[in-house]
Amino acid sequence: MSHEDAVHSWMTAISQDGGVGRLDDLHIDRIDHAWKTRELWIAGGLEAFRIATALRDKNKLPAAVALAFSLVAGDKPLGVDFKNTTELQTRFDWSPPSLYLLPPGEKPWTFGAPKGVPPIEITEQSVDSSILGIGLTVRCHLIEFKQADSGEFKRTLFLIS
Amino acid sequence: MDKAADFVARGKRLVQDHPYATGGLIVGGVALGIWFAPIVLGGGGAAAVAVGATGGEATVAATAVSASAVSQTAAAAAAATMVLSVSGDSAGEIRSDGGNNKDNGPKKPAKSSTTGNMQKQVERNQAPKSIERVDNARTPYEKDQVHFKDGSAMNKDGSWKHGGRALTNAEKEWLTKNGWELPK
């Protein structure tokens, strides 16, 4: 299966089976097994993101595409503690990046918030997307949050288009 | 009137009004014990005084007196916050631990492991072989999730993120041991 076919298949499936609401993501090693290698997470993630946005545009799908890099969690928010891809790579945790599809206008860090439940402590910072060598049309955000059942601040770098 | 004498008098008045009072003299002794114990022995000493009291009635009195002592000193406040768990009528069944005994009160569910800890178990082959990875939630309203080698993924609350199947006994045992819920 080509990269395009793998991403298209995932987009079609979650658009039809409620996967968007379940935040059903696609890890890049499911697109290409070679992308399981940590050193390829940035290149593979950006390629998967490019394919997903191209398919979205081609099919006029009313959705936002996001690419998420999971960074090592900590006991406090650390902010943007990387200046280039080399430093960013050392912050990755053990899980390959993944694609998300969201309803238009939704942000990954607020989407799915249940009504009547106290908000989770979240910090969000814009990140200069040139760190990843990508254009200004892509928004780049670092979010750090602590969930009720966790003592850790989880950290995710999102690219959104 | 000095502080200690005033405190004993207040203790006597308080306990005389209490329906379970057994006598001002005993209660006065308990009150003095609580007053001085933190000075001599610290918070643990206050707990020991309560255990030494004779009978459930004296324990009730000690609790009442220590409540009145809250406004006296910070040390007395420490005595007032100690945990008194009465599970029967005899002194032998009175348990007092100064709030340090985690066994008191209702049992809590097993504390859940962090995803990092679970992932280490996977990497050290201490998890079922069918488990590929344990991932952190990437968005605030997503759950931590376990990824199986067959491509399915289950959230920490037992719901399926993608795919879904019956779990093996080994998977159930490992997930439960780490504080995760199972599919309903």
C-alpha cells in the first residue's frame, strides 16, 4: 500500500465511523514501517502531514489536519525548550508521531472537552514553525497539560493546517 | 490562672456536658496529656496518649477535648488532627496513627502506573507479548492508550480507540495490575 493509500484509507474510515470524535489518530509507522525508526520521525511525520493536507484539499474535506509529536512528560511545564530539530528530537518520548483529523475550527487541545467537567490545566504556546523547516501556513503549538488521573504534565507539539 | 490549669478547667466543663463523659478527673488527665504530649513527644506522642486512654468513652472525651484545643496552640491543633478510628468498644481495638497509617479508611483502587512505567515493562518483556506500546494522551481530553500488535488500541478507561476484541487473560491481568479499566 502506498503512503497516499494508507492515509486516504484512514481518513475515509474515521470520517465515517466516528473516529474523528474518538480522536482516532494514525501513527506514522502504520503508514510506513520504516518510519518506526526514531531518526525518521520528523521527516516521516512531515511527509505524512503533507499527504494528509493534500488529500484533504483534493477531496474538499471540511477538516483540520494535525500532526502530533509526543514529548517526554515532566513534573512541571517546561515551555519551548528546543531551538532546532536536533534538540526537538531529544525531547521525543517513545511513541512515533501521529496524524489527527478534526472538525474545522477545532483545536486539538480543546476538542472533546466534556461539558460540566472542570477544565484541565493546559498551557499553550505558539512555536516558530521554521524550527521544523516548514512554511508559515502551518500553525505550530506546544501544549502542556495535567490530567486529573496523572501526576505528570504531558507535552505535545502540534502542527495544524 | 495559668494556661494548663485553664485548659484542664475548660476540658472538664466540656466533658461534663458530654453524654459519654466518665468523669472530669480522667478527662482532665487526657486533656493535659494532649496539651503536653506535643511538647514532649511531638505529634506521634499525642497519638500515643490517645491509645493509652482507657476505653472507648475516654477516646470520645479525648476527641472532644482536642477539638477545643485547636485554638490554644499549633501543637494542640496537631493533636486535634490525629486520626482516631474506633472499630469496637474495647481500648484494644482503638487505632490511632497520627494520620500516617495508610490502611485506615476504605480501600482505594490500585494506583495506576504511569505510561512511562508501563512502557518500560513492555520494553523489558514484563508485559504480554501482544502489547506493542503504551502511549501518553496527546491531547488533554484524550486518554492514555495501549496499542496492541494487531493494530487495535484501548484507552485507559477501557474504551476502544480503534479496533476492539476480547482481551486475553494475560492482557486483562496486566492492565488491571497497572490500574487500568477493562472493556465493559
